[in-house]
Amino acid sequence: MSVEEKIREFGYELKEPPKPLASYIPVIKTGNLVFTAGQIPMSGGKLLFSGKVGKDLSLEEGRKAAELCAVNCLNVIKSEIGSLDNIERIIKVTVFVNSADGFTDQPKVANGASDFLVKIFGENGKHVRSAVGVNELPVDSAVEIEMIAEVK
């Protein structure tokens, strides 16, 4: 089963990757590494999760936002390398969580992305990670994720 078929099993379609919100490129490949710019939980041109996790959104909604951000990272990687089957492994995921005052479960929010990547790539989806609580994110996004992947 292809990586994209696995992603479809979770209800996601990789169509046109999200467009950058400002002056940057969404993905760059150097050597056998692919780096994404920060991706937010957009689908169909709309932000699906906005506000602060722990105030406006539940932990579970934060996890779903992180999962969608991971999908968007994979979508921009696909636009650079052609097929997600060319991913050797996920190296690093950095997760920024728009956090309410006193909210300290950023690692649990980030698990939404990490668990999804392991379901898609198995052992090769396991990665190093940072989960950071922030006061604000662009367009009031609940979560933003950047990813580094090794490709064949």
C-alpha cells in the first residue's frame, strides 16, 4: 500500500498543497533532506483550527490540528519530491502550540502529529521532536508544524 493510500484511509486527500501566507517557499530539498516551512491546519483554503489550545480548543482538538499540520507538511514534501513513497524516514518535527495561559500539555498536542506519522510510516515515522508553547501564531492558528524528512 502506498503512503498516499494510507493517508486516504485516515480521511485526508493530498491535493493542491497550501499556499504560503507570506514571502517564503513552502519546501526545499538539499541533498537527501527535505525541509518544510511551518504548516498550519488549513484544508480547502480554510483554517480549520483557530485560537488557543486549553481555552478556545480542547486538547483533542489540538491533537487533530497537529495531525492536519503533519498532513500539510507531507503535502508540500510531495510537491517537491513527487511521491511520498520516496520518503526514507521522518527526521524531525517541530510543533508550535498557540497555548492558553497555564496550558502545559504541548507534548500531548504534538502527539497528534507524531502518532499519525508512525501510523503512516511505521518505524521510519519515529522522529526527534520539539513541542513549544507560544503566545500567538499567524492568522490565530492553533498549531504550526515544520518537518524534516530524509528521502531516497
